[in-house]
Amino acid sequence: MLDADDCVTLMETLRRAYPDARQPATKGGRDPFRSVVSCMLSAQSLDRNTAAASKALFALARTPEGILALPDVEIAAAIRPCGLYNVKTRNLKRMCRFLLDEYDGHVPTDRDGLMSLPGVGRKCVDIVMAFTFGEAVVAVDTHVHRVCNRMGLASGKTEAQTAASLEARIPEPFRRDGHLILLTHGKRICRARAPRCDDCAAAPLCEAVAGARS
């Protein structure tokens, strides 16, 4: 992996390359419950499908009590666009029941509390912490996971492992906008298929590029 100085240089280079990187619309807005639900629906789903599923579900219910009152078949029909709708329906109800039993229906604001919610994983927790509660956390999705492992910024076989590695290695000045920088780079240049290495501003630092040339 890159050493500490190269990590700083890489992130500085990418920040300069994407001055237009903007925080995306938060999943579910600033309401913590809607954010958690939307993140749960986003698993293995395209953004546009998650948005459609979230809109349909929140048109029916916007609270833990409201979702628990809905029949499973009605929830599944609403969230069908995001896929895995039967599994997600069960997880949503488990999460809502847990929220009511353990937190009086309020979404916890700390990492341990969020991680305790049924059906909620590390990526969802980091997204809610960063974009709903404003914490300096770099959420690792499929794009950030790919970029970090390719370039040598962090390592991990899973997104959760990469997130743990990145948390210990990302330079402090990039903890707030690091997700947006790496996400933008992953979508525009460091793509899953046919990465545009010749157009990459940080190519001289990239371990994947160095490996291909050796």
C-alpha cells in the first residue's frame, strides 16, 4: 500500500481533479429514520431504483409504527424496484420493531447503536453518520472500495474491511470530503470495466498502474 506521504499526495491530486464534486442527495434526506430505511433499500440496487422504492414506501408510511402496520405484501410491492424485496421487507420490519423496543422509535446517533440495528451494515452506518449526522466518516461503497484497493490507499476483500483499513489510513484533512472525491473518481475514471488510466491525474501514484507497467 501507499505510504502516508503518498496517500496525502494522491488525495490532494484527486481533490484538485474534481473541484465540482458535490455531496449527493442524502439517502432519505436529513431525517435519520428515512436515511436508514433508504440505505437498507439501496443494497444491490441502482440509485434510481432505490429512489423509486423509497418514494413508494414513504408514500405509505414514514415511521417505524407506520411500517409495522403495513402488510408484508404491501411493503414488498412498494419496494419491488430495488430488488430482494421479500428479504428487505423482513429486515425493515425487524429493524422497526427493534427501534421501538430498544430506542423508543428513535434512530441512535452513535456507531455502536446504529450497528446494533437488524439489517444495517457498516456501509449504511457510515452513510448515515456522514450525510445525516455530519460526522467526519468516509463511507465505502463499491466505487470507493474499488478505487482504494486499486490505487493502494487501503485494502480489504470486502467493503467493510476496506472501510476499516481506510479509517486508519486516510489523511485527516480528507475525512469529510474523501467519500465524494473517491466516489467521483470511481465513477468517472477508475471504473470497474475499462478504467481510464491514461486520463487519471493520480496515475503516477497508482499501484495498479505501476504493476501493469512492471
